Amino acid sequence: MSFHPDTASLQQTPKPARATLKPEITRKQRVVIIGAGFGGLAVARELGGTDLEVTVIDRRNHNLFQPLLYQVATAALSPADISEPIRRTLGRYANIKVMLAEVVGIDKLENRVLLDHGAPVSFDRLIIASGSEYNYFGHDDWRAAAPGLKTIHEARLIRHRLLLAFERAELSTDPEEKKALLTSVIIGGGPTGVEMAGAIAELGRFMITRDFRMLAPEHFRVILLEAGPRILAAFPEKLTAYATRELEKMGVEVMTGRMVEEVSREAVIAGGETIRTGNVIWGAGVKASPAASWLGVEGKAGGRVPVGPDLRVEGSPAIFAIGDTALGIGDDGKPLPALAQVAKQQGQYLGRAVRAELLVGTKPQPFHFHNRGNTAVIGRHAAIFDFGTWQMKGRIAWLLWALIHVYLLVNFEKRLLVTVQWIWRYLTRQRGARLIDENASAFVPSTTQRSET
């Protein structure tokens, strides 16, 4: 007897499912960087070309080489010589997105950055490199009369006022009015104040000698005001003494121990003395960006955010802060200074650390700052360098300062342009950017300007 299977039942029996393995779909880790200054760009470059989704947020569309901003203010360089669009700087990295926006807060619970417009930006790691702004010590109304030197806008404003004062003095028939218009007052004896004082002295002497027929050297004054006992307090005393002597040789009046009491467009009152002026420049101190308020933490030492050895914000394992925003402690137990070299080294370290943590799972080692030296330029053939264990001053220091600053510019094109202009200016003493914007109303200083370092 033969057995014949039930064909119908076989057709109704389902075939066994084929085993398939679907790959697990995971999103890329998201890193957000606030600020595209020295620190922010250093982080971005380390993360460029990796398997991370990076977003750079900045309130300006360009990065800025701030150490040479004073040369824009004194008509030695043009703004384009020391700045570049952020999108161009980072454009070669396909994994980096650039956003032009103002940060207004940080949602630590949801890991989101809140912006003044547009949707919040989510992150797995956040790096705050939003820099600092000038501190007017409770007198923010002085900002309009005494702009600082943190942005191109402010540099152009200072240049506009400086050059316009010479033109108005040329037309004046009153010797006292000429003297007032040609008096520049720089408030603050740090590196920025010293560099501005020296550059204005060189520019003024040149223009009076070459370009203006109705002005004389006795009409021209440059005054550097410092509330402390000496200028360049962060440098050794022997370098401070040298800088003071060189400034005085250039005709700069260095006034120390002078607390500023009142500032207006026409005058500065310091130490009980009223100084009539045509141009006031502020360089008396900085404070950190509002990062502490974004995070809901108490800022220390000028509003800086305390960070640990790996630059994490205390109590926030996904958030880091660097540069002028952060209060980090050096190997000597002292707070790290708010210098460009600190921000850049922190950015390079943090970029590598975040990359290793997110892609490899490696725990970062503590950050160690390597001091490359602190410097300030005084004028032609005069600069100072402090390397800690030894110092340098004079012509060699000036040449070293020039070489380092050219090297640190963002790309080869900028280095070539600045080098050529410096050589030409050195040989001819000419200033190439002495332009006055006829629309003076365009130069109204903002009360919220901040630099990203």
C-alpha cells in the first residue's frame, strides 16, 4: 500500500522563515562647539574628517586674529588681512557644520544649546569657547565713549575717530582745541594698552610730519593710564621698566596709579585731573562671556567657569569649557592666564580627547599647559618676551614677535599679505589703510559685543 501525501495540506504549510541579520542603525555622536576663536577652531580642526557630527556656532561669520587687531585700529592693516570666514576655514571638513547664531542658554537636562533664533541644537558633547568681553567695572555707559579692542567693528571705530580727529584739528584755528583733538587716552596698561599707545604714537608722528601742514608735534599727545603701580604687571619688573622707557622715548606719557573716575567722548577724569581728548580707548580688563549664567553655575575670577583637569565643567560630564571662558588650574596650582596660547593648546588637547572618548572609549588624561612665552610689542624695534626662566627685549624680541604672529595667522595667504605689508611699511613707514568712512553714524559701539577666543 502506497502513501500519497495530502498536496493541499502541503501547500498551506508555511515555509520556514529565512534567518536575516539586520545591521543595527546608530546615529553619529554629536559635538557642538560654541565659539570659533583660537580654542574653538583648534577643537574643530582636531575633530574634522572624523566619524563625528560637529557643529560650530558663532555670533560672527568670521574668525579673527585678535593679537593684530590694534594694527587695524591704527591703519597698518585692513580687517581682511587678519580675519577669514569660518566657513572657508572649516570648509574642507565634510563632517563640520557652521551656524551663525547667538547662544542664549544651555539646557543641561536635555543636552541642548538654545539660540536666539532657530531650533535648539542637541549634543552628546559640548565645548564652550565663547571667549571674553571688556569689563567696564559697573560703568557700561562708558563703552560708547571708550570702545575696547575685541572686534573688527571696534577697531574700525577707533580708526575712524583717530583719523577724523586729525582732519578736524587741521581745520581748527584754536591751539587748545587742536591739542585736545590730537590727545589720545588709552585706559589700561596691559599688552593691548601698551601696543595701542606705541602704534598711535608712531602713526601720529608720521602723519604730522608727512601729511598735515597745519599741525605741529607739540599738538600731539598719547597718554597711557594705569590704575596700578606699573604697566604690564604680568611681566617681570625689568621688562616693565624697559617698556616704560621705550614708550616715553616715543612721546607716550605713562601715568600709573591713576584711577579713572569719569569717561566721556571729550574728556577723561583720572586721579582728579581732567584730560581733554579726541579719542579714548579701553583696555583695562576683561570678563568671561555669559557661559556661567547659561550653565546656571557661579562664575569665578571675572565670570570664568570652573573646570576640572580634563576641562570638564564641574558637575556636567558632557560639557567642557576652554580659553577665556574657563577657569583651569595649571601645574603650579595657579589659574591659567586668559591668553591665546592657552586657548589653542586646550583646544588641541580637547579635540583629541573628545575624539578618543567618543570613538575609542579612552578616558582622557589631564591637560598640561606648556608656556611658550608671554610677549608685548611696544613699537618699531622694541618688544618684550617673558619665557619664565629667561627674558628677551629689544630688536631681537621684536623680530621674534613678528615671526610668531605671522606664523600663527590662519593660512598661507594671510601670512604672505601681512609679511609683504609689514616689509613695505618698515621700509617706507607708510600706513596703507587710512580710510575714513563718511557714514559716521554706522560706527555705534554695541553694548553686547564679545570675543570668541
